[in-house]
Amino acid sequence: MLHGTHSDVVNRLKRAEGHIRTIVEMIEAKRECLDVAQQLQAVEKAIQNAKKIYVHDHIDNCLEDTTGVTTRQARTSLAEFKEIVKYL
């Protein structure tokens, strides 16, 4: 199922893909380790952000849809679940 945020996730991953190609070129060109490490960190963060958006979208559009009308407690539990998945 395609959700509203999927295009954002795909765009983020495509940018990360381009950055990874650049990192490979940097390593092959024997660029400074610090420069390469900074780029690796940036790609890692971009992928983490894409994953977070994707997981939250799943919670919002799949889990909540499956449960139907939810109680205040259930909504609170889903909100807490969304918060804790950022630590995965």
C-alpha cells in the first residue's frame, strides 16, 4: 500500500544512494578520512530519518486502521510506541 509519506522516503533514499556513490569515489580517490567519515555519518542519519518516517507512517496508516476506532488509552499507547521505535 502506498501512503503519503512514501514518496518522501523514496526521495530521501535516492539522495542517500547518490551520497553513497560519492563516498565510494572519495575513498577510491584517497580523500581525507575525516571527510569520508563525515559523509558516512550524513548518509547514516538520512537512512535513519527515512526509516523513522516509514515506520511512523505504518503505525499511522496500518496499525491505527486495523484497530478502527480507538480509546484514549489505545491512542496514548500508539503514541508511546511511535516514540520508542526511534531507539531501534
